[in-house]
Amino acid sequence: MTIRVKVLYFGQTKDAAGRAEEEYHLTESMTLEALVDKAGAEHANLSKMRASMQVALNEEIASGKERLKDGDVVALIPPVAGG
């Protein structure tokens, strides 16, 4: 079965992906971590930020091990600088 997952990009991740959001059609057994890897493979500059970005699943910071479900919303959040 195929599921649809929306990915939202913010700040530097938006610049790296060249868009604010996109939809992925995935197998239902895919993990959040695998989706982030897939997005990085499609957007090379995004993969460079992988170690420093946070990932949220349905508005909650996630570990990456979660299994994705149809209708999930994933947000890729760049590192935040401040001072």
C-alpha cells in the first residue's frame, strides 16, 4: 500500500530543497529517518545539513525511528543560531 506524506521545509532547508513543501508517495513501512535520507538524496544541499537539523512529525520533535502513516506531516527544521 502507498501512503502520502507532506514534507515542509523551513529556513535553510527550504533554500536547499528549492521549495517550501512537497508530497512523497511512499511504502507504508518507511521510517521517518528513511524519508529524511530520501529527501537528502533528492536535494544534495539538504543532505549536508542532516546532522544539524531537527525533524518533526505531526508537530512533535521526533527521533526518526517512527513508522510513517498516510497523511503524516514532516517538518525539516534547520539549526537555529542566536545569541
